[in-house]
Amino acid sequence: MLATGTDLLARDGTAVAAITTYTLESTRAIVLAAERTGLPVLLSAGSSSFGAVGREPLAAAALAAARAASVPVGVHLDHCTKLEEIEACIALGYSSVMFDGSHKDYEDNVTLTRLVVEQAHAAGVWVEAELGALSGDEDASGDVEVGEMTDPAQAAAFVERTGVDALAVAIGNVHGFTPDPVRLDLERLAEIAAATPVPLVLHGASGVPAEDLLGAVALGVVKVNVNAELRRAYVGALTADVGDDVRKLQHATIEAMAAVAAEKIELLARRS
């Protein structure tokens, strides 16, 4: 069932996995993992996912899979910087959108985020925004440095001025795997959580130790983005020796990604 509203963002000591999809196989794997665990999930069919297959085809597949699922599945537009694309995805039926103005001037981020909130809320769609500099490539791992962290006081003002439903924060997290494991600044996270009334979001969770992830969830993170682990599972499964039987290769990639997705979904649903 397509999950609408902010029900998946309940601050109950657990978090929902928002897992990036690029293909029909990854869409199937993510929903299959949610159904096998009996837990909700967010299909993150975002801006960078549209490049190879196109926005409408990927969105249509994600929305159809969500509606047919036996568990709540939201369809989320991740890391969008273009207002026209947000408008298009709202029209397609997305249940949530993220406007990423984190690399803009603070006042510009406030102004544009507020515009997105007004438009999305009128359509019954919830909005995520980001404050702080999350470094790295969301679609490929690399050796990156931690960017500017989210300031708790600024986060409180940002939430009040924009009316966002969820806020992605930078607390030492980066996109993709890094040579050395990332450690989260949980003390800063606690300060942000105390200063802001909205649920918090953690991007760049790949390679973060499980105890840090669970610690972040306990402090108010309700949505955790997952991507790099599934990419690696997909690429690894493509080496399966199946001759030229594309169907067997599809099954191999789906099962590999579903196993990883289920592990993450269950981890985040565990109360620390």
C-alpha cells in the first residue's frame, strides 16, 4: 500500500529505511525485503536515479510497486534541487519530497524550502530538507572529508521558518563508503534533537557502525538513507554465471539486494 502522510516518521525509538532504487530489479528487491520483514520502507526514487531510465518510467514502477505491496511503502524524491522536478513528482503521486538547498546560501535555502513546503502540503505531501554540508557522491563511494556540521540553533530557526516535516542533518556522516569507518557526533545530534520539534534524517549511513546507527535512532533519527550497500550487492550479483539467461540474472540481483535491504530494515526497527 502506498504510505501517505507522515505516519512512517513516528518518533517511537525506531527508524524507517529509505532505500534508493535505480531499476525495476532494485524496486522489486526493496519491496520484497519490506514484505518479508513485515515492516514499512521508503522507496527513494530520486533525482540522480532518473538519469539512465527516465523520471516517468522509474516513478511509475515505484508507485505501482508501492500500491501493490502488502506493507506500507512510501515513494520519496531524494536530493532534489529543482523546483520544477518537485512539482512534477508531486503530480505523479509521490508521497514525499526532499528539497536539498544545503549547498545554497542559508537565506536562499530557507526561502526555497518554504516554497516547496507550501506547494507540497497543499497536495498532502510531506517535505524533507537538509541543513549542513553532507559531502561525497550519493551514487558512488569515494575518499571524502566530513563537511560542515549542522548547527543546533540554526536548525531550530530553519525548521520554524520553513515548516518542514523532517530535517536531514550533518553530524559526521558522508555519502558512500569511506576507507575508514565514519563515526557520528551523537552529542551534536542530541543537541539538534532537543532544539527542533521535527523528526531527523540521517543520510550517508553506509559503513557507519551499527551501534552508532542505533544510537542516532534513539536520539530522534526516524529515517535513514540506504544506498551503497545495495549498489555493491547489485554489482556483485551481476557476475553470476547464468549464461545468457537474463531472467536468472534478474533473480540473482533481486535476491542479493533484498537480503541487504531486509538486514537494514530490521536493524533500524530494533529499539536500542
